[in-house]
Amino acid sequence: MNLVSRWADRLRDVAVAHWVAAFLLALLAVGVQAVTPDGRPRQPAEAHWVASWAVAPLDFAELAMSPGGAKYSSPAGNDLRGRTLRQKVELSLDGERVRIRFSNRFGKAPLRIAAASAARGTGAEAFSPATLRELRFGGRTSVTIAPGAEVWSDGVDLAVQAGQTVIVSAFFDRGAPFATVALQEPGTTWMAPGNVVKAAKLQDPVPLSFNQIVTGLDVLTTKSIRTVVAFGDSITAGGAEATLGSYPDMLATRLRDTQPGGQDVAVLNLGIGGNRLLADGIGPSGLSRFELDVLKQSGVTHAIILLGTNDIGRAMFAKVPGAELKPRDMPTAERITEGLQQLVKQARAKGVKVLIGTVPPFRNTPYWSESSEAMREAVNRWIRGKQDIDGVIDFDAALRDPADPQALNPLFDSGDHLHPNKAGHAAMASVIDLHELQE
């Protein structure tokens, strides 16, 4: 072999060696980027948290003082000290990793969670042991939440799908009086003695009629998700017969069934029965809770607002002893529309699109009078005439009786002439323009 050939071979070998070294370094770089310092798989840079389930909390003390409030007390006492709280939540999005929000929004003292866990549910309060995940908070197994505050758990790897349930358990080793709660359908919340956050099934659990402390569950995703928050009173939350299917639930089903990629839409129900736009009562006013309950949901893109029924109806009781309203608190059409406009401005400032629903009819209820009807119609004219909102949902037109537009259609009446039944909630979901939720 001549000198030129030997040098050519050597240069080729050097080039190959350099290429192999570069390739190995690239693989090493990928490996380094693929795991976190503690050895867990690193999420892609574009991964983000999105709300898959949430509730609107209220103050247990207010709830207990409301008419019929005694039914919310537990026969085992209204304190979680020395007990495990277990809650079942139903998800609206798929994900491989989750985190849980714990709230002490209405607590008057620090709330200590001594241990907590999450797992996929298998029915009632039971879960699959193979999916049990211990929850940590900044790497610690316990956390103390200041009054008025909330915390998120660290993320845990837990593969979940839309429609599945997750069981969240938390043990309290110090005084934890009932404080931050949310009304939920029966069969979703229990408590049991001792630290049993890792027990796949509870022994003799005590059922509760409301959710406590756990107010949200997010999933980590790389998808572009539309997150729709339904914000309102009992007509949103689901009242009477509709507890088996509120309009937000039916909207979520409609999106999944009819839209390409419908599984990439989350619909969150942040309704509170009895809630008002302008004034506190059952739950903080819509004006005061909108930022926390809507705009701070992870990944929120759209808000559907339906409030005003309880403000308008409340005017009928302004002179009832114990329920008097000061002149500045008296609802008017102007004050209600100004309040709605404030919510629109807050949402727009956060880049959230807003759809406002017209106030449904309520003739033949204690809320109705000629003056309250005039107020309702004035509010609805303002809503229908709005040009600077993303959409109007005419719930009034969908629910009213063609023979008496001031009353609910008998086909949609739960029986109290105020709350829609299941068919009524289906009618509400059907009139929402899905294109408005795609943009």
C-alpha cells in the first residue's frame, strides 16, 4: 500500500471515530435530558398542567347556618382530627401524571395534612392497590396549609383516562374542623378512623354529604387542551333531579361524542346552589370568587357564565325580617349587568373567552313578581345585545314554555318551576354553539 493510500485510510478511521464519538455524546445528552436529578423521566419542555376536575368551595359555617343546614353535620362529629378523609373524583382528561389541590380557603386555623395518597378508583371508596401513589408536598410527606391558602401536591406518575375515577385520601393528626367544603352528589366522600390512606378499602366508612378540602386535580399533558369552566348557581351545579346530569356534564358528553378530538376538552362545573352574582350568601358572590374559581383553574380557555336568578329573586325578600337588604345591596338590572361586565373584563384580561347565558324563566315560584320579571327581561335584553363578548347562550329561549314564555316548559320542569330537570339540562347543553368552544 502506498503512502497516499495509508494516509487516506487513517483519515477515514479518524473521521469514523469522531462521528462515533459525536453520536455517543448525543445519546448521552439525550439520556441526561430524559431524566430528572432524582431519576424520574423528565417531561417534555412543552408539557403543562391542565385542570381535569375541580369544585367551587364554600364555607361550612355558612352552610350549617342555612335552612336545613343541620343535615350537613356528621354523626361522628365535625372534625377530621385522627381520621382519614377519602374522596372520589371523576376526570375529564387523559394523562400520565397528576397533582392534587388541597384548600384551606375558609379555615380559621392552619390545616395540617399528615399523609396523603392518590390511586385509581375501583368502585365506591375502594382503589386498585397497584396504582397507589404517596403524595408529597415539596418532597415532604406532610404539609401545613395556612388559613385562606391552598397547596398543590407534587406531581405523581399515574396513568388516567377521561371518565375514570381517582381516589384521594388524606390523614389529619391535628384538629381539622370542617371548614372548606363543596356540595357534591352522595357517594363521593367518606371518613374513617386512623391513618388509612394506604388501605385499598375502608372499614365501616362514614359517608359525608359534601366534598372537603380537595378542590382540584390537574393532569400533565403536551396536548393543546380547551378547558371550559361553567360558572353559576344551582342551575349550573345541578339541582333537584338534575343531580344525575347537569348541563356541564351533558356538554362534556356532547363534546366527546360529536367533536373530533373531543376528548381534548375539559368541562369543569363550578356552580354553587343559591349563589348570587352581587352579594355573598351561599358561597362568596360571583364577583368575589370568579378569579379563584374560574381564572385560576390550570389551563382555562373558556368561561360560561350563568348568574342572576338568585339576585333577581332575592329582591322579593328584601323586607322579610332577618333578610332585609340595604339600599346599596338591592339588586337592579343595571347592577347585575354591570357585575357581568366586570366578569367579562376580568376574563379578557387573562385571555379567557366568555360566553354569557340568559337568565331562565321562573314564573310560579316565590321569586316571581311583575317587577322581578321586568328585571329578568332587562338583563336578558342586555345579554342578547352584547357585541363585545365571544358568545351568548340563550338558555331562556331553550327552557321557556312556548305557551307562557315567563315560565319553564313543563317538559323541562323539575317540579319547583325554577330548576330544570334532566331533560332541561340536556336542552341547555344542546343550544351551546360548540364552534365557540373550539376557538
